[in-house]
Amino acid sequence: MDDTEQLLTIGVFARRVGLAPSALRFYDDCGLLRPARVDAVTGYRRYGAGQAPRAVKLRQLRAAGLPLVDAAVVLDGPEDAARDVLRAHLERTRRTADEARAVVEGLLREASGAPEDRGIRARARARIGGAELASAARQVAPAAATGAAREEFPVLGCVLLELADGEVRWVATDRYRLAVRVLRPDGFEGGPRRVLIAAETARSLAEWAVRQVTVDIECAGEAAGVRLRSGADCREVPEGAGPGRSGGEGPGGFPDYRLMLEGLEAGRHRVIVDRVGLRDAVTGRAGPVSLSVGAGQGDAGQGDAADAGGSMVPDAGGSTGPDVGGSTVPDTEGDAADLAAGPVLEVTGGGREPVRMRVVRTGPRLRIAFDPAVLVPALEAGVGPDVLLEIAAPDRPVLVRSADQGSFTTLVMPVREGAGAGASDAGRTDG
């Protein structure tokens, strides 16, 4: 950078290039758009005016739906490789548009009923777009418990619907995965209110809500359930955990998800990879799978091996889940080749051949294991072409998020590498 070049604050630069400050921070983390200068004391980022063309091009690539790994090729790779990436993405876009058109045309042909309006007075109310509400329910519900875990702790087979602080939150956990989606309604009054809804009921509500323009969520003072209304059409939803069970405190209550989120450690490792590609690489494996990232730019040294364990949250009886763990991997002769070609994530185990994928990453080399039955649904629930894994340690909950939807958070618990299939919990949801 020229010392005479004008430096802009992150807010001014964001407005100039049409990106949110949070997006600029994310692209800094990914290494695609580093600030020209970072204040060593305050941490404030400053950008050069000459960085605007790259930022605008990056915004255009992301608006077109390119994964970060492909955007990096277009921005910094050879021209031939950039053209190949763009042509391949154009073909994928055409196929996706055709599939979406078929779905929408089918929905338009469907008719919906209109139950009688009973005129219940709401104690807490929020108005949400129907498609947004449906998306939240579909993302969160797969994290609810099934099978033996649900039989033992019925509350974990439910989705928590929370109206508080001007927000609508959907939360579900089976103790090994936690999903939280925060919605900011167009209108909000009353509250706070917490209601448990059976996971299968939440899924059916999503099928209804996606056909509505807006949905009013109403919690009546004299009723334990919730009403969803769109014009004259409404759905009465009873409390899903049975008599006497609510989202409040107590042995049968829903786990305090806030404590889990507040207790997260800062991610030492950040790995950005094609979301669908990673899902396909993990799907169909019979047991725990290992994710390994070798040496790459930004290595801070080899980390410590870890072998500890437990689920993210204790069950109602105070017991915890299975042992989990993992380790960093030692230097290998192949690291030099990986570094020359760019960082690579290798997926191994579970009775399938290894799969290698290009990634954007920071932090030291890493090896961590997951149960596919937990990781795959978390990847499927994501939005956008790529996924970011924030990993504090191989035995701590992993934050799974995307650059395209900051309102959705998933935590996934790793497992001990080499454990048998289903070692985490026989009753965990399979998504």
C-alpha cells in the first residue's frame, strides 16, 4: 500500500463498496480481503481506497452465490482457472433455478384450509414473514432428540419457541447438537414467553407457513400453547412436552441454551469449505469420520493432543454424553505439497475412500472426528454455498455457521476418533 493512500474506517469503506462491516470482518478472517492497517491497540480496521475494486468484485461474486474457495480462485488464481470456476458455477445456477421453479409452481397449485377463528386474546405477539418462519423451523427441528433419548427426556424431543426482547427464537438440542435461529419480527408486543412444540409439529407448521405472506405468533395468557395466524387461517399448537412441562427451569425443563453459547471458547481454528461438498463427503460413512487439515499459511505451531469428553449439556439427571476427543497431526512430507497447492481438508474413515477438498483456513494443523449422524444434519441446515467451522479444540463444541446467515447458529460435539458407530448415543437424532 502507498503510504500516501487514503485510509478509510470500516464503516466508511463498507458503505463505499456495498458490504456490511460484519462481512468485511468475515472476509478478513477468511483471508480474502485483509484491511490495509489494523490498530495494534484498538483493533480497528482501516482500508485503502485502492481496495474498493477488489471488495466490489468480491461482493458481486458472493451475490452470485460463489463459494469462498471459488471466489478466491477468481480473485487470485490464473485466468484459465477463474473461467473454469465461473462456467461451472453458471451451470449449477441454471440447474438450481430450474429446481426452484418446479417447487414454487407446485406450491402455487396447492390450496390451504381456513379453520374457524376463535378470537383468543394474545398475551405475547410477533409478526414474521411466512417463508422466514418456515426456514427457521426447518433448520432447527432436526436437532431435537429422537428414539431412546426422547423417551427418557421428552423435553429434548421438542423445539423451544421463545418470544423475548423483541425477538423470536427457535431452539432445539439433543445434547450433542444445538441449533438456534433468531428472527427479528416486523411487529412485537408483550412477552417474554416460552413454549415447547413437538419437533414433528414444528415441521408441519413449516409446510403451512411457507405458503403464507406473514404469520402472527400469538401466546395467550390462559393457554399453554401458541397460535399461528395468517389472516383467517390459523393453527392452534398445544404445548408439546406434556402436562406440567414447559420451557422454564426445573429437572424437566428445557436446557439453558444461553449458558452453552456464552460458555463457548474463542475458535483457535477456522476452516471455510464448500458446504454441500463436505456434506457429500461425510454422508454414507458407517462410523466416525476424521477431518484433517495439514500445514498452511498462518500456522502457529502444532497444538496439544486432547482426549476428554462429554456432551454439550447435561441431561435432566446430571449425566453427560460419551467421551470425545481428537488430536493435531504431526508434520508429514506431504505438507509441503499441500501448502504449494493451498490448504486442503481431508475426510477419512467410515468405510469410504478419503475425500480431499480445497479450504480457506487459519490456525495450526488440525485433526478432529465427528459422528456423521450429527454433522450431516448440521451441514444440511446451513444456508449458502460454504460453511465456516470454528474449532476451539478437538474435544470442545464446534461452531458451524455461514457467511450468509448470521442469525442461525449450530453447535456440534466431536467424538473420540476410532469410536464405534453410534458411540455417542443410540437415541441421538439422525436428522
